Amino acid sequence: MIQLTWDDLLIQNITADDAIAWMAEWPEVVAGRFHPVFISKFGDWFLRRPDGATELLDVLEGTHSTIASTTTEFDAMVNDVQWQEEHLLSWLVHQLHEDGKIPADGQCYGFAPHPRLGGPIDRANVMILEIIVWQTICSQAFNPTYPLT
């Protein structure tokens, strides 16, 4: 049985240059001061504000919201298995590891087509992409300047 680690579920230790480049795809969505706590292997951002609040930029649903008001509250959430299944798609990462689909540094999982365009969240639709490519695809899926019809 495969045992997943945090490195299997998360993109951690994000450099300032990478954060600036990848977050540049979301200028209309996220503003102000923050630093990335981590990114899920599916490209979702978990951002920490100076007041300790943690926000989620969900690139599959195109939403941005505060999910925890303190670091303690966020840490408790992250360590909950059900939360990991819902927000990190740990069940799907496990299946992908069984299939031998494991992103390298600078890569993440993506879906073809993006769920916003009707693609299911299913292992058959998962591909490995450069993080910047996936962030660009996701931001375009929700950007009103890129009409979907």
C-alpha cells in the first residue's frame, strides 16, 4: 500500500520568484499582502495574510475565500483526513501514484478539460503540467475576458 507524504500532496517551500510568477495569473482575484503556505498538487493556493488568516484560492472552482482565521485553526484543518480528501484530493493523488503519475519539481496535476469546461474530476482526465501552465489554464477558465461560450 502506498503511504502518501506531505510532499506527495503539497507544493511547499515556494520561492518568492515562483510565487510572483504563478500568482500573476490571478491579478483580479487576489490582492494585498500575503505569502503562500503551500499549493495543493492540483494548483489550489493556501495563502496566509499578515493577521494570521488563511485563504484558499480554489483553481478548480474559481473561488477565493478565507477558510481559517488563525494558524492554529488552519493547522487543525490540514491534519484532518476528511479535509485532506476534500481540499487536497488525497484519494485521487493516491490513485495517481498507483498509476505511476507523479509530478516532478515545478509540476502539478491538471485536468483536461478543466472542470469549469465540463471535465470530470476523475483520474482518467488527469495530466501532469508545469505549474505556470496549469495556473494560466485555470485563470483563463474563470476570466471574463476569455469568454467560455
